Amino acid sequence: MGLVASVACLIVLGVGAMAVGWLVWRSRAWPLVHDAPLMHYVAWRIAQGAVPYRDVFDMNFPGVYVMHLFVVRVLGAGDVAWRVFDLGWLALTAGVIGVFVAPWGRLAAVGAGVMFALYHLAGGAWQAGQRDFLLCVFLVAGALGVTRWLESAAGARARGALLCGGLALGAAMTIKPHAIALAAALAMLVVLAAWRAGSIGAAGRARSGVAWRAGDGALASLGVFIAGVVTAPAAALAWLGAAGALPAWRAIVFDYLVPLYSRLGRGAGSSIYRPEAWIALGAGVVITLASVLAARRFGPRHAVAALGTLYGVVHFAAQGKGWEYHLYPLAAFAIVLLFAELEPALAHGRWPVAIPLALAVVAGGGMLAAKAANGSAAGWERAKAERVRRLTDELAARLSPGDTVQVLDTSGGGIHALLRLRVTEPTRFVYDFHFFHDTAHPVIRALRAELARGLAARPPRLIVLFEEGWPAGGYERVDAFVALRERLAGYDLVRPGPGYRIYAQRDRS
């Protein structure tokens, strides 16, 4: 790389690194907000002896609970603990991305890590610790393990890399089962590479100019990879089985999550967030792939990164909700490809490739930094955190030791208030949205009946009804739920809103 290009790269990376440091400092006061408190609450309940799924109705997979259990037990359940965990996980993810990119240049590796950090910090406080963000480190680590196997000579070290890649992808599946799609794609690549290595022989591989080196045969290599993939899911199932949670988990996944929840919210359509930055990232990916294909330098690392990018598209589209954090896997692998050709093109003076790639990096990083700078103050997140504080005080003033509170909410902050107060609910229902869709379906009718029975058997001291329903509806949503409406009629409205209503039991005398 020429002196001018090297200096320019160092300046850009230095500015980017300083921007990340400044944005991290600005984000130090981000509150614990939105989805994370819900998972904290579930983890706290499990730590108190509750059986997941059976005692707490939630659709997330066991790996999410394990991670939040670690945070709640080791670091705590407050804002600072969550900020420390989120930034630590960001550093780990950026580091793994940098390791993946490192063979294409040290500056590129640093740039990729910086770019991913900017992407995360641009999301704001509600993206901190989101499940799809947590997923990225396992996805990239899994892809890295397969890549190292592809690029290594046969032997125990290569098999170890393949096994580690499978272990990482299996861990990802315990957080979001969608990761099985990437594991399946990489498994096919493993079989293809092993078969190709056995078919063309060493001389043919040498003539090809690309080190598509595989292991000890297709079946043996696939067996090692699958053994790694199934380890974490098997451990999670063993944990659920030992806890007595398997029947409830099966019912939630196969009776509710797959047939009903997976369709919920799709009518609103999908939105691509931060479109300007995505134009830059997308352009960089296209330029990279076109360059390596035209020069016949499309190696195993490029192939795995391209599969990861394709998986990112599938990951976002398959969930169908259009939520911003579902784009995280796509962002991670797109950033890998964005930097795959930048330093090699600069080093060899391929300016038709180097210049547009550099422009894509500068434009994308600049737009992400500007978005992060505008969002670091945590505007609406701060307002939600203030609502939680206010609700916590109002509930504390009306509760006695041993009282329970039923919250009818999705992510408005009601469960977060219960977490702060260490108060449980009389039923296992953390959310209320599953009572108000597909109301003629037998599963929803059964859930409604279960809620009614639970409130009758263990009347809560307070019931908190949040105004905003999901995916639609306001306070009026309870009107069509006769048993719940009648239960509320037996309570006094002591806090009429806005945002939420608090209903209190009438004098027990």
C-alpha cells in the first residue's frame, strides 16, 4: 500500500475509533429499557425457583434466559450493569469480526470492528443487548470456524476449528432458532468442500490457486460439524427436561409460537432502517463480490461471508416483523464483505475498486456516526425509563409485603417496575397481546381461560392496564375479553392514566 493511501486509511480509522470512543462515553447513561427488562424479569423469576415456560409464559429460547441469568446474578439488574454487559458484548463481537477480516489486512480488520461498533451505537438504548445483536458473535464465530477448516490442512487442528464452529452455531440456535439456516448452509459447504478435496486431489487444488483445503472426507467432516452444532441445543433441552419445563416449552413453541405468533404483525410490512447507511453497505458488498469474482480470487472466506450475508437477508425476512434489530446478522456479515477487498485493492493500486469501496466506508461510517450522535441522548427511551420510575413509586405506595400485581402490557415498562420492586404476578403471563389476536382459535381461548382462572384463584392486589396494545389497540381492547372486563369491574380505578391505569382491590373487609 502506498504511503498516501496508508496515511489516509490511518486517518479515517483514527477518526472512526475516536468517534466510537466518544459515542461509548455518551452512551454510558443509557437506561435499561424496552425488551431487556422483560428478559431480566424472566431470569429473576427463574433464579427465584420458577420453571421457565411453565411458570412464565414467554416465546424466547433458553439461551436468552441463560445470558440474562448471568447478567442478573453476576452484574445486577440495574442500568449500569446492563451498560457494562452491552459494551463488553459489543467489544467481543467487533473483535470476532476483526479476526474474520484479519487475513485481508490489519487495517481492514480494525475498520470492520469500528464499523460494527458504529452500527450498534447508532441504534440507541433500546437496541442494547437485543437478542439478534447477541446472536452475531456466535454466527461470526461459527462462520470463522468453518472458514479455518476450509483453509487448513487435514488434521486434528482443522477438525478442532470445525467443531468450534459448530459449537458456536449451536449456541446461536439456543438464542434464535433461525440460526439453523446458516448452520445448514455451512454444512452443505462442508460436504461440498470435503467431496471436492477428495475428487480433485492435491495437484488439482494446487492448480486452482485457491486453498479450498478440507478435512478427512465428507461424512467424517460433516459428523464433526454436526456434533458441535447439536451440543448446545441438547444441553438446553436437558436443562428444560430436568426443570420440568419441556411440556410447557413444547406447547408454547408448537401450539402458539409457530402457528400464531409467527404471523402476528406481518400486515404492517417491513421497513429498512437507516436506509442511507444500508445503501453504502450494500454498494460495498456488491463491489467486493464483483471484484473477487472477476479476478477469480473468490476463496472460502469470501464464500462463507457471502453465505452469512445471504443468511442475514433470510433472518430478517423470515421473521416478518420488520424490526430494526432483526437486521443485525445482515449488518455483521455485510461489514465483513465491505472490508474484504478494501486493503488488498489499495495495496495493489486497483483504484476502480479501491476508490468506490473507500467512499462506501466513509459514507456508511459517517452516516452511522451521525445517527449515533443524535440518538445517544436516549430520547424516547429516557421517557420510557421515567415512566417506569413513576410507576414503580406508585405501585410501591400501594403494596404490602406478599402482594402480587398483574400487568397487562407488552413492553411499556410494567414488568420492569415489577422487576425493580421484586414483585411477582399471580399468573404466568408476562405480556397481554396473546389474548387479543386470533381470539376464535382454541389456543387463544385456552390462554384467556387460564388467565381468568389465575386471577380468580389468586386475586392480585393491583392490576395495571397499559394503554398501548400490540400490534394495535388501546384500553378498549379488554372490552371484548368478557372475563377480564368483569374482573376489572371488581376493582377500583385508582390511577386513570395517561399511559396506564392502576386498578386496586376493593377493601377486603
